[in-house]
Amino acid sequence: MQHMAKKGKTPVSTQTVKRQAAESSAKTHASRSGVSKTFWIDDDLDAALNRYLKSQKVKQQQTAVFNAALEAFLAAAGFWPPKETK
């Protein structure tokens, strides 16, 4: 399912995410855990992400880059790592 592009945003389709996850999982993971998210990012962020991924000698999946960036963001805000619950 492709969403209509909003001005200044790059669509991330559910179909593309599912296909990429399935391909990645088949190549690198016996099974994948987690939650699938679909969201919009600005065109300039998409371009920067693509430049970053292309510049890496060891190729990384977008998911790994997003996870690392989100963890760093949440850690700076005091929400990562998760606190143990009693």
C-alpha cells in the first residue's frame, strides 16, 4: 500500500517495509522480533540517510541505523535504556 506523498516528505510504504523486512530476515535472521512502524520523513533526511548508507564500507540496513539513532535520541532524553519494573 503506497501512501500519497505529502509535500516535502518521502513515503515509506507498508508493502516496501514488509518486503524489505522479509528479505532482510531471510538473509540475516532466523526470526525477527519487534514492532513494524510506518512513518514519513522529510526529503532532506531521506537524502542524508541514503548518503550515509552509501558511504559505509560495511553495509547496514536502514532498520539498524534507525534503531541506533532512536536509542541515542531516547537516551539523551532520559528514556533509554528502559527501567526495570518490579
